[in-house]
Amino acid sequence: MRRIRDVITEKPWLAWVLFFATLIVVFLVGLFGASIIERRSETQYLFKATKPINPMEPRNQVWGEAFPREWETYQRTLDTTFATKYGGNISIDMLERYPNLVILWAGYAFAKGYNQGRGHMHAIEDVRNSLRTGSPQPATCWTCKSPDVPRVMKKMGVAEFYKQTWTSLGQEITNPIGCADCHDAQTLNLTITRPALVEAFQRQGKDIKKASHQEMRSLVCAQCHVEYYFKGKEEHYLTFPWDQGIVVDSIEKYYDRVNHVDFVHYLSRTPILKAQHPDWEISQMGIHAQRGVTCVDCHMPYMTEGGVKYTNHQIVSPVKYITEACQVCHRQDKETLLKNIYDRQDKIRELLSTAEEVLVHAHIEAKTAWDHGATEEQMKEVMTLIRHAQWRWDFVAASHGASFHAPIECARILATSIQRAEAARGRLAAILTSLGEKLPVQLPDLTTKAKAQAYLGFDMRQFSKEKASFIQSEIPKWDKQAQEREAQFKNR
């Protein structure tokens, strides 16, 4: 203190510098505090200025009355014009783009039709129109498509909901994915509305209620963007196979232990595991999740309008909003960041293509072996190798953004897929030779979706005709019943 006084005595102007510096610091701290109070007051005013939202309110437009900025951006999920190198939200016929998928899913509804998922507000429309729902499906397929689901689950019970048929609940499930799927209507807190995620955590000895707010910014997405299966032939109980872990190897062991089979392959007779969309699982293996970055940080970045900061609810590839989603942390220019993204995607796409080619050969060579008298005992190991190889390929192929979320893990998974598929082909070569069959087995022309489906004997015109008839006859009934229920709801 004496030293400071001496300095000030010798240099009196320094006292004025310290005085004004202190004034500036106090002013800035006060301004910051006032801004926080103002924003909190504004948020409370915006929410309280409108009528309260009913618990489990499924209509997104009702929420939009209280949160116009979020609602405006959420409606942009209807836009289907944004394309990236491998996706975006444009409508893509994935079987047309990658014909080998038809062969890989022979015996499963995905071989009939598989389009890239569009924005969340298209969820009901797309699942209604999909050729896959032309085949009998359980009501469990509705689980991730609508905020009507929790309401119906509460009304009839979770287990009973799963036991219904997809068509029997068509008139109940009408509002596309939205606000009530992730937010509590009273507190606006992020919330879990699907029991399968809670149950998966419980079986691992975890309490999802203890998750932090930052963790919830990914867990609300993990309600749907995960690998799952329908447990029980009659129950169709939605189950996440995480009991032994979330990596591909652990889930594979789980499925083998419970003898789960999604479908038996039409050509190779292999009991196949069909991956759904293990986006959350793979994202947890990447550097972003390991650094605490969440799904919302990248896919729903913060925006500002005037003095208001809000979350962009368009829920789209971060490529569309590189400045807000990426450059908050990364200081490179847009072109460099985009190149970084596509470099990783290109390399994983190359590995995916290799795995697909090897698997297609394995399925057709297995069919040839069966056709020439191969026995169950001879083919047992082959089918296990094909099952594991295809599961690992599909785990990456079915995951949205996997090649960006965790490229190193994806490369490892695909390497083991190719290794197992090649091992299966090696054993098939020995079997075919012992049966007197000439190698190599000649493959049919599979260069287009139409040719691949024709090879399987599909009558796509008949499939399309039946689906069109269903849409024209059933969906108008569903919509009429939904409108009647809506009118009753408004009059209460």
C-alpha cells in the first residue's frame, strides 16, 4: 500500500487513470447485469403474455403463439431445397442413388422404398406415403413421429400402445414432430417424453432425471435418433439395446444373446440385423461429444434478432449455418471448414461402397451355394459372418452424419465389416468348389434400382398401386376423425 501511495504521489495523473478505469468497469458490470435482468424479464413476458399451454399440447402452432421466432424457424423444416454433398433435406431416393441397397435389404420392406428423411414437419406425411408402410406394421412405428404419441400412450398405456397396429392409430397420430416432444409445457424445460430412453438408462443403473441441462440438449434427440428394436412378437415393445454398451460390438453381442432377427435375407437366408439410425450412439464416440458439444449446439445454433437471442429450430445440417454453428468455436474460414467436412465424408463413403460391394457378392454367392446343395452345417459360419458384416456396415450407413460425428470410429466399424464379409466369401469359395461350382460366381446387372428390384422379382407397379389405393381410402378417414377430435378439443 505504501508503495502505491508513493507512486501516486510522484505521478498524480495515475490516480485519475485508476478512477476512470474503475468507473468504466463498474459501468460495464452494471450494464451486463441490467441486460441479464432485461432478457429474463422479456422471456417471462413473452411466455406469460399469451394464454397458458396445456400439458402435452401436441399442436405446434399453439406453441408458436407464445414463441413466434422459434415457430417461424421450425416451420422452415418444411423446406426441401437445401442440399449438401451427401444429403441435406432434399428428397432423395436412396435406392436409386445406391442400387446395392436393394440387394442388401432383400426380404425387408426397405428394399421396396427408402427415401432420405426430410425435415421434422414432414414426418407424418413421409411415413404415410412410404411404400414400407404398405406392409403390416405395428403401432410402435408411430413412436417417434408425433407429439400425439405421449397423449395416446397416457390414454391407453405404453405396452398397450405398442400392441396396436400402425393403421389402427392412424386417426390419432396427426401432428408432426414438434415442441411437446422435447419441452415441458409448464416450465419449458427440456424433458423426456418417450419411455424407451428412460428404460434403457434404468437397465444400465442410471437415472436420466439427474442429467444436466447440457446433457439434455442431446438426450432429447436420443429419444428417437438411436438404434432400437421391437421386443416380442406380439408386444412389439420399443427397446434400446444398450444393456451391454452403446458401441456397435456391444449391441451386436446383445442381439446375438437374445437371438434377435429383423429379417431373413431373401438370397443368402442369413438372419439379418437392420440398424435403424444410431445417430446418438455414434456421435458419443466423436471428438465433439467428448468435448461436451451437444446436438443442439450444432443443429440448432443460437440466432439473434434485434436484442433477442433465441434457438434456431430449423434442425438442419450445420453446413447450412456454418457461421453460427461452426465458427463460434472454429476460426477457420467457411471454405476450409466445408472441405474438412467433405474430406471425412468422402473417405467414409468410399469404405461404405467397398463394404456394400463385398456384401452383395457374399449374399449372391451364398444363394448360389444353397442352390447347389450346401447344407446348414456348411453355411452356419458363413451366415454368422454375413450377419455381423452387414450389421456393422448398416450401423454406419443408417446413421445420419456418422462420417462427420465420429469418422475414426466409422472407419474402424467399416474395416471390421469388410473383413468379416471377405472371410465369408473365402469360406463360400471353399464350399462352392467342393460342390463343383465354377468360380467366380457371375453377378447380375445391378446398376440401377429397377434392375436390382427386377432381379429380386419385385412387382413395383403393384406395390405402388396398392399403396396409392391405401392413401386414397384410409388417410381421408384418419384426417376426418382427427378434425372431429380437434373440434371437440377446442370446445372443452
